[in-house]
Amino acid sequence: MYISITKVDGSFISDGFSNWKEGPVQFREHDGSECHKEAVERLETLPATTCDVGETLSAGHAK
């Protein structure tokens, strides 16, 4: 499965977060962002679309 990132919020993904004084406000804004919503959706659906690596290796070894 290929996972692409359509929207990126640099503060929470690559740049880091340093403005802790405004943290609660910015966390709420991020929580409502498309980037966050997409990440949550992927987190919820990924287990249903992937398989256990150990099981896959065992099945391949058994053949």
C-alpha cells in the first residue's frame, strides 16, 4: 500500500513545535485541519488494509 501526504502541517510534522504559550490554541486549530483529519483517517483504516509481516514471512517460508 502506498501512502501519500496530500497536505502537510510543518509545525507538527517536520519543523517541530516551539510556541508552547500559544500551544492550546494551535493544537485546536491543527485538530480541525485537513492534514490532521487525513492522518486520523489513515490511522484508522491502515490496519484493515495491511497484513502482519511475521505472518507473511511465515507463509512464504512454509511454501
